[in-house]
Amino acid sequence: MNRIEQIIGEIEDFMEDCKSYPLSNSKIIVQKEELAEKLVELRMSIPDEVKQCQKIVSNQNAILSDAKARADGIISEANRMKDQMVDEHEIMQQAYATANKLVEDAKQQAQGIVESATAQANSIKLGSIQYTDDMLKSLQTIINHALTESQSRFEDFQKSLKSSYEIVSSNRQELAQGMAAQETAPSHSLQQN
């Protein structure tokens, strides 16, 4: 398990351990600083994972260079052997045929090495790209979930504030009406006296 998967697991465990929001099974109360720390740690781990994938991809060039060097060595050795074999005139034709076969075999072997190295390098590259995309997709899902939760909590908070504001306004109106009634009541009693 790499560090990104470990941090994602810690975030999931953290969310499981959070208390439920009152009267809701789908909402939780989250310690913002603790979640922010986990997200910062996750953000800092991503470049390391990407660098590791880039290192794997760069190894592709080393594999190809090594394969080419080995192929060149085989061809060079075959040519050297061919030159040695044609020194004697009476075995020249046999040596020429053998040397050509050695060169042809060396070329085929070199081609096979290069093709195998290319296929291996491409497989590593595709695997690292898929791995990085899977990690980023998982991170995107976590962030989207956190964003949705935050937005829902903010809307609930706004509704609560609006309700409190309406209650306070209503109470003030009732007080104002009561005060107005009291102010008019003494003046009526004075007029009657």
C-alpha cells in the first residue's frame, strides 16, 4: 500500500469516526482542521507518487538503450567472426554463408530484444498512467464528497439563521405592538379623569 492509499484510508476512517449530525444519518460533524491536515498531507504525497511514475517511464529509455547496445554488440561480434572466417580462401564460401547466417540470426535476436524491451516499457508506462489516474480519481471523489457535505451543512446553517432571524423579528414586532398599546392606554385613563 502506497502513501496516497494510506492517507485516503485514514480520511475514510476519520469520516467513519465523526459524529452524526443531529437528526441525520447521512450527515456528519467534521473537525475542519483535522480534515484539512489530511488533505494537505495527501496533496503533498501526490507529487512523490507522480515522480515515481515518471521514474518508471524514464526507465523505458534505459531499457531501450541497453537493448540497442546488446544488439549492436551481437552484430559487431557476428561481423568480427565473419571477417575471421573468410581469411582462408578454400573455406571462404562456407565461411561467408555461415557469417551471413550469424549476422541474420544476430539481427533477428536484436530485433526481438528491442521489441520485447519496447513492449515492456510501454506496459510499465501504461500501468503507471492508469495507477496515477486511479489515485487522482479516488482523490477527486473524496474532495467532491467533502464539498457536497460542506455545501449541505452551509445551507442547513443558513436556514437555521433565517428561521432565528424571523423569530427575532416577530418577537420585536410583538414587543413594539405591546409598547404602543401601553403608551396609548395611560393617555386614555388621563382623559377619562
